[in-house]
Amino acid sequence: MDQNELKKAVAKAAADYVKSRLDERTVVGVGTGSTANFFIEYLGEFKHDIQATVASSEETARRLKALGIAVIDLNSAPEISVYVDGADETNEHLHLIKGGGGALTREKIIAAVAKEFVCIADDSKLVDVLGHFPLPVEVIPMARSHVGREIVKLGGDPVYREGFVTDNGNIIIDIHNMSIVDPRKLEQQLNQITGVVTNGLFAMRPADKLILGGKDGLKTMS
Ligand code: 5RP
């Protein structure tokens, strides 16, 4: 199987999992990216059995609506039963780097609310130490230089994501060349920098379940 087929396989497994746990109150949080897009396709097959979805980006909302799947504002959702999303990197503790697609803030909000966070990925995303993938940080535009200088003090190389504006009207700085040996500590340190909206480390609230696809089949970690 190539990488796309693996993404499709884990998306199908997540859809089957969600389907097996449905009740009339089920609101599904839906992630952003190519793996989440496959999940959206499968969700369409049982759209009438779920109460609604909450989307982690404008792009995801557009895709859900195009399939006739109900999308509601998070503030109108009584709860989110399960949130399904991809990741850019994961370690064995289910600490993640997310935000390659720039949707990290809304993704983190949904993860914070969700009763269960199911991450889906092909096994190229599993690493021993996070940080090969540049860590995205969403920043208020006027704080760009300040945040960049603070990132240098923490030992990273900040790179401004040129021409990209988040759904919240902010910019992204990607941190390169940082070996993240203590993800929970770094997540908190970055959150303390004035002007940072969110960072793409999901360690304080990791995934609850990880469905990984590889050449030997699917593996679930929790
Ligand atoms: C978007 C994300 C995605 O989950 C992450 O970038 C993985 O994307 P893909 O499924 O396309 O590999 O965090 O902000």
C-alpha cells in the first residue's frame, strides 16, 4: 500500500470505530488534512446517524457541507463525543505535532473539548523524538518578530510561513531544527510567549487512541 492507501485505511478504521459507538447525541469533531479528508468521505456514508459535526477548519467545514453533513458551531454543541484527526508526527506516548495545514488552534480547541481524541496516521509519522517535522506556532501578526526572538532563545530556528493566513487571521511561524525531548515542557514554554495563540504540540492533551497504518496492517495504540 502506498501512503495514500494507508491514510484511507486508517480513516476507514476510525469511521468504523465512530459508527460502532453512535448514539443520538453523537457530535463528531472533524480534523483537517489529507487523512482527515478520507475520514470525511467515510463519515458521509452514515451522516444521517450522527447528530452533527464540528469542523476544525473552514476547509473541513466546506467539505462536510458539500457531502450534506451537518456542521455546527462548537458553542452550540452540548459535547463532542469523539474527535478524529491526523497528525504530522507522533511519539509512542501519543504526543503529537499538528498544524502542518495551519489549523492547529481550532484543532486544539476541539481536542480540549472532546471526550475522546482518535488520531489517524500512516506509520511514517511515528518517531522516537518529535521535531523532525517543523513545529507550527500560530502568532498574532504584530508579535511576529518578538515571538521569533523568543523561539531562538529556546533553541529553535523560527521560519515565517510566507503568504499563509490562518482561519483566525493570524500568521504561522514554523520551528525548525529542534529535538523535542520534553514535549509537555516545550508546549507550556511556547504558550507563555506573549503573542503566541497556540503551538502545534499536543502533549498536555495527547491523543487517546492512535490508529497507525503500515505495511503489516493497522495497529492501534492507546
Ligand atoms: C492540519 C494538521 C493535519 O492533521 C496534519 O498536517 C496531517 O496532515 P495529513 O493528514 O495531510 O498528513 O494538523 O493542521
